[in-house]
Amino acid sequence: MKVFERAEDLLHIHSELGSQKLAFIPTMGALHQGHLSLVRAAQDMGHKTIVSIFVNPLQFNNSEDLLKYPRTLEHDLALLEAQGVDFVFTPTNEEMYPTTTADVVVDLGLLDSRFEGAFRPGHFHGVVQVVYRLFKYVNPSEVFFGQKDLQQCLVIEQLIEQVFPHIKMHRIPTMREESGLAMSSRNVRLSSESMLKAAEISKSLKDIATRKEEFCEAVVWHAQRLTQMGFEVEYLSCVSMPWMDALECDHFSKEPNGSNGPQNAVIFAGSLNGVRLIDNWVF
């Protein structure tokens, strides 16, 4: 496994590919099995893999949250090497944001102002800028992202469609603990008791997704249930993709799994004992 810190060193990677494609998995470190599932998905397709580790300051609208974000580079590198990753890119802030690089402009429609966009102003601007730079530096054929960050996936799909149409995007289903809790780097901040309680999020999402015509009543009931359990619920909603339009009760698709795959999702964001958690159930 080769580790690079400078973008210019990445230029040599493509000469080592031969007939293989380069698959890219961007991360902010604090890696877990969810991240490794993205690597395995790329490896199963026969691709060479490159993983980036960079805690992007632009996508934190809360400076305290940025300071608390776990940084475990040595452990992360050991995990990636054991998984058989070919290359790792660990740039500095100066490498990622040189004064000579202009910001990219992407039309995100309403994705930038609803749900995560509303609760984290500027977040998706930061996501777009860092991923744009990473794509330019790495120049991958295919990229792999976890579906847990569903709205972020939809944002990146717009970046690819508008700026990098040659890149193929893979959205990989969320890895979960046995309890159903979505794997997340933030989970390390939860106590064992809170971990068990946080697993109730996925149970609510799955139940709402099965309710069909009764989903509006189910959303209200589960929002109240989670609140009574101690969650500070920011949103719990049923949406359609790709623009995260809220589903109206009388416009619920009875057959969401059309020719283009799942089109609807139940989405959640909220805090438990000061730890912000997001999850979704795509159907």
C-alpha cells in the first residue's frame, strides 16, 4: 500500500493501473466496517482502489463539531492495508485548498436548502468543493459512497453529472450493527446505553417504509416515540429522489421500485445526548 500526501504524487498512479480501473473512496477517517464495505465493493469489481483521508473543515458549520471529530490516522492506515487497499491519499489543508484553485459552481437545486442543507448551512458547499478537488487530483474512473449519507450522495451525483460525466458513481447500501444502528464514525461518542437506544432509529424508519397509505400517521407517531425516548428530532420525513421532495400523503407511490430502482426514502436526523445522528431507509 502506497501513501501519498501531495496531489502531484498522484500523477504516477495511473501508470500502474494497466487494464484495471481506479476506484476512489473519499473518507474523513475514523474508519469502520462501513468504509471498508465500500473498498470491498470496488475490489469485488476488480478495480484498483485509492482511499483519501481528509477531515474537511469547510463542511463543518459547527466549529466545536470539527474539533470533536475523531482523528485516528495510524489505525485507519492499518485497516486499509489489511483490506488490501492499493493507495491512500492523506492531504493537508494547504494541499486541498491552495489559493490558486477557484471554487466550482454546481446547481444543487433545492438539495442545498432542505433537510441537511437547512440544518447545516454551507455544509454541501463544503462537500462539493472538497470532492471536486479530490476528483481532480485522483482522476478516478469510478467512485464509491455510502448510502447512509443519502442527501450527500445525491449532491455528489449532481457534481458528477454537471462536472465529471466520465466518472461512474456507486451508492453502496448502509452497513449496520447487529442492532440495526447505522455504522458511523460518530458512534464512538455514544455510551453503550445510548448505542442501544440509537438502534431504535432504524426500527422506526423500516416501519414507516412498510406503511404505504398510512405512512403520514406513522411518521408522526414515530417522531413522538423517538422524542419520548430522549432524541431531539430535527426531521423525520418521507421523500422522493433525486431532489428530496417531501412525499404528500396522497401521492405515495405504491410501487416505488420502478425500472430505475428505489425512488423513495424515509430520512432522519436528530441528536441523542449531544451526538448528532442521521439515517435513512431507501425503498
